[in-house]
Amino acid sequence: MEASWSVVLLRTGVQLLAFPIYLLWYLGLWGPFCKKVFPHLMARFSLSYNEKMAIKKKELFSNLKDFAGPSGVLTLLEIGAGSGSNFEFYPAGCRLICNDFNDNFSKFLDKRLSQNRHLQLERRVIAPAGDLPQIPNASVDVVVCTLVLCSVESTERVLKEVLRMLRPGGAFYFMEHVADAPFSWSLFWQQIYDPVWQILFDGCHLARETWKDLEKAGFSELKMWHTHAPLPWYPTKPHVIGYAVK
């Protein structure tokens, strides 16, 4: 995505204002601080996000049971599970595998698990979403990720892992904030804030065209729609929501 001269100019201004944070990042101090603080911020944010997106989440996850294996039990892997903000939307009896690369989310995850006794935690995997050799091939019915693909190192690599871990006929559910439409004011500001946003929020990209990666990932079926979430800050409003079948 090519940036115009006005985007480059304004982006430079924003980066200059954020110079102290860039300095801490360069000195290697910001990363460890962010890894500890980010889970606290996300735990708070997830409460507000769930309140605003509850209807869309209920709609998205309404057919999860359709993908249960032959035994009738649903084995679900959530990558980037974070504080467990999706747990309340999962069906009773679900066997849950939780993944996150940041172990500092653990206490928030434990709290959510205690509030959602209808789920059965099978295991927890601390590792990057794009490299999960701990999960065998074709071993899960469903993979879920929400607000995760914005911050992974390689969306393509994560989707390859998802396809490897899903059994044939299994499904990948997603809800991600993305780049807005070309030539929109929202995209203009997304491009301006994006470099600083990545530093501030643990690698999160504001202007990723995630839908393009989903379209070319190799799923047999893709049901996806674009929407604007009812969030207070406009650059994070554009979303893609849906599921894809292996």
C-alpha cells in the first residue's frame, strides 16, 4: 500500500511527537514494558469491546456446534486467546486449547475460565501463532482468532498453521480490524498513525488488508463480510468478520 506525500509528512510529525517512546524502544526498554502492561490494557478493553460487539459475536459463533467431530464434542483452539474474552460465546462442553505468545495474560485467562465453567480447558500453549508444532496435524475442529491477525509477524504463516491444525471440514473463525476502503479518510489516518501504533500496541497494524490473505489462503469455502464496528476511535472501526472451511 503506497503512501502519498501528505501521509508521509503527517506520519513523520506523529513519529517526532512519539520520539521518547521510539528512544525507549531503540534502547530495548519499551518491548518488555509493553509485554507486561499490554495484557492489563487488553483485559479492560475486551470488556468494552464485548459490550459493543456482543451481537456480532453471538451471530458469528452461533453455528460452532455444526463443526463438532464425530463424537459430538467440539475441540476448539483459540490463537491469541489473550484474556479469554470469547469464552462466554462458546458452546457448553467445548474442549478448549488456548494459545498466546504472551504469558502475562495467564492470570486474566484463569479469571475468565473460572467465570465460564461450561468450558473444559484441555491445554495451554505459550508460543507464536505462526509456529505451533505442539498442536498435531488435523487435530482440531475449529480455530478462532479475534483481534490477532493485526499483530502477528506473518498473516500468511498463521493461516498455513491454521489449515495444518484443522481437520478436513473444520472451520476457522475470525473477527479482525483492518484497513478501510481505498481513498477513504479513515485509511488516510490509519496510514499516518500505523508506525507509532505498532510500537505503542505490541505490533498491532492499523492498515492490514487481512481479507486478501484470507482469500488466497486455500480454504474450500470462505464466508466473510466487511463492517464498521461501533468503536469510539474511527481507525479501528473497519472490520472483517466470518469463517472459512478447510
